Amino acid sequence: MVHRSWNKSIIKKCILALSFLLFAFSSNAQRHRFNPDTVLTVVIDSAVNIKSHKLNAQDFIDAVVADTGFYKAFRNMKRYGFMAENHIYTYDKKNKIEGEIYRKIKHTIIGNKHQTEYLVKQDKGNVYKKNGKYQLYTVEMFDYIFNNAYNSDFSKNDPLAGVGKNGSYKDKLKTLIFAPGRKVTGLPFISGKTEIFGSDMRQFYNYEFARGKYLDSIPVYRFKVIQKPSTADGDVIIKELTTIFDMRTFKILGRYVDLKYSNFLFDFDVKMNIELIPFNGELLPAKISYQGEWNVPFHKTERASFLILQKDYK
């Protein structure tokens, strides 16, 4: 009896010790890195027989290339009141969190004019340089592309630029985000690789189709362009481009992009997810998530992630 009691006591202590270690490990892991959810909010019902729906791959390709809905969604959202939460994290070379930025934003329309109010504005760690600019160019680009959408930079007179050689790098990045699949010239060694539906690039990709539900109620198609297993990493820059179509209207509701490339000038590994929601007869941004790493000459390696949620449109 004593022997059994001693064994039970030892077992209980071991279980408690193991539980404590697991909790400590979990807590420590959470402090190391925050990974935003870059998975599209789509529940897949089944594979789709495209022929039975009188659609083919070219129908989806044409829609992706011609789409301006994503850009218009960001351009139009400043006409509405909404609440937004921005979580931004930067990391050191050991993948530990180096800087944190949190913004809770209230966007209102007063007398046909938009007004942005920061309800919460918190910064922690190594976020800014001595001159007040962001430490990382990635965060600066985030601020330019997404926060400026609250203001006047995305106007009706501002078409989606960046395709030409003379476009700025910011405009080229904007094109890569909002119009993936188009050729973006002026990017050394990778311009031709962005045109994934062109005759030179199609050989490197497979097309996959599925049918599902978005936000639990909207019937959708999922069109996935994914790198073939036989394709060498250096042959492509876009590893995957997944697009979610509203089955009823064929409008694009969601997009996931996986970019990865490396050469002697730079290397990067980026995943981004952007989702829209229908409101007042048009589409508006609901979720933007990003996680990525960049390494370019004469700059330190940049590691960052962010999650942007927007809701309560009025």
C-alpha cells in the first residue's frame, strides 16, 4: 500500500511538473512570434466540376486579370464610417518580437468629410528611428498602402498604377498586391515572373477548383493557381495565388498570395491574405493579414507581420 501511494504521489508530481513546463513553453513561444491568420475564411464543401458549371480555367483567369474590385474596395471605404484595429509586430534575427504597434481607429463621415480618430495608439519596443521614421521599410509601406486608404491617396482620379517602368516602387508594390498576375516592369530579375498567366509562365502552374461557403452564407468558388511540384523555386516568384469568387455575381471576395524568391540581390518570403465583405451594394475591406521576411543589400533583414480588422461599416 505504501509503495502504491508513493507511486501515485510521484505520478501526480510529474504530471504537475509537466503541465508547468508546457505552460511555460507555450507562454514563451507566444512571446517569440505572432503569426496572423493568413488563411482565407472559406469552408470548402467539395471539389468543383467546372464543366458542369459552364466555366473553365480561362474564365477565372480573365476575371482575375481584369479585376479592379480590390483596389476600389480600399478606395471606397473612406466614404463610410467604420472601426478598425491594426496589430503590427516586428522581429529580430532570433525571431523574437522586437517592436509592437497597436492602433484602434474610428473613421467617421461628418459633412461629407472623413475624419480619422485614434482611440488607442500604443507602441512598444524598437519601432522608430531617431528621426521619427519607422525602423522597417515594411512598416512604412504598410502605412502608405493601408493607412493612406483612410485619407485621400486612393482617389477616383488615381488609377491602379505601377505597371509601367516609370512607376514608383510603392506603386509597383500596390499593383502586386491589388492586381497579382499582371506584369510589373522595372523590378530587376522578377518583372516577367509576376505575369503568371502569360504564355511563358503558365507551364509552371497547376489550377485547382473548389466550391464552398464564405462567412457561413455566401456561396463561392475557390480558384487556386499553385506552383507545380516539378517547378524549380527560381522559376517563379508567386508560389500560390488563391482567389475567392462570389458564385452569384462572380465578384472577387478574397485573395491569398504566397510570394517567395531569392537571388544575389535580394530574397523574400511573404504571405498575404485580403478579404472583402459586401456592404451597401459594394465590397469593402474586412481583413488584411501579412507575414513576411525581406533581405536586400545594405539593409538589415526585415521581419514583420500585421493583422488589420475592419468592421461596423455605417
